[in-house]
Amino acid sequence: MTASGLPSVDLAVEADGWGKEPELEALVARVVAMCCAQARLELVPGAELSVLLSDDARVRVLNREWRGKDTPTNVLSFPGGDEDEPPYGPLLGDLALARETVAREADEMGISFSDHLTHLVAHGFLHLFGYDHIDDRDAEEMESLERRILAELGMADPYGDVPATPANMESETSR
């Protein structure tokens, strides 16, 4: 855990076009802190999260290997431990994001790359703790939490004016 009681984040940028690493680290740290606060997550001391900012090609390989889907997706979540019992950690899990898909979706939705990235980091992070959108009840619970997190970060409701489509709801949890 960091001095603030939040997990440490290991950020790896392995593709061009993501932006400046210090800004990306700050964005991820803000999102993770807000997720922990809003979801009231209890973490063990020394909890860690890994975030891979990659490209469509790399995420496509991960998606094929872990989910059997031979296509890139916006974010993949790989839980690191038992998601059912707090305190969580020490290894919270891994997130992998595909830059081209994130950029394309942001353009399609008419929002900034940074706002969409923020939403996807929150979405992926929540998956690490068992939140999902497989059925309507679970989807409503997860989306409600995402709305609160993003509102606290000063962002608009990501589900308000955007119809749910396979493209913007593709994020999944992988084990």
C-alpha cells in the first residue's frame, strides 16, 4: 500500500500513443482511489495492481488466450486473488487496455480519450472485485457504482446517452 492506504500501481506502457507516463500514472491513481472509496474496498497492507497500456494486437492475443475471443477489446481484467472475501490482496490483479480500441470508442461516443480511459480503468478495476454485467441486476449494480465514481471525478454519466452495444460493453473479467 502507498502511504495513503491505497494500492501501489505498477504501470507498464508498451505501445505508443498513450500520452505521458506521469499523467497516466496520476489518472490511474485517481481512478483507483475513487473506486476504493466508493466501493468501500478493504485492502491488505501492500496491495498491488498492475496496469498494462498496450495495443490492439497484444490485447487481441490476451483475449484469445484467456477468453477464447480472437478480437481486441477495450479492457481485460485478471483478478489476482479471492474476490469474494475482504480484505483484498496483496495481488489485486492486472488490467490490460488496448489503445486503438479505446481511441476508436471514444471517437464513436464523442468523448475525450482521457474520459473514456478513466471509465475503462474504473470498469476494469471493479471487475477485479467481482463486479460484473452478465445479467441485468449485476449490470445495474456495477453501472450505478461506475456512475458514482465518475461523477466524483467530475465526469458525465457514461451510460446516460450512450446505447449499450457489444463494442462499449465488451470489457470482461478473465481468470
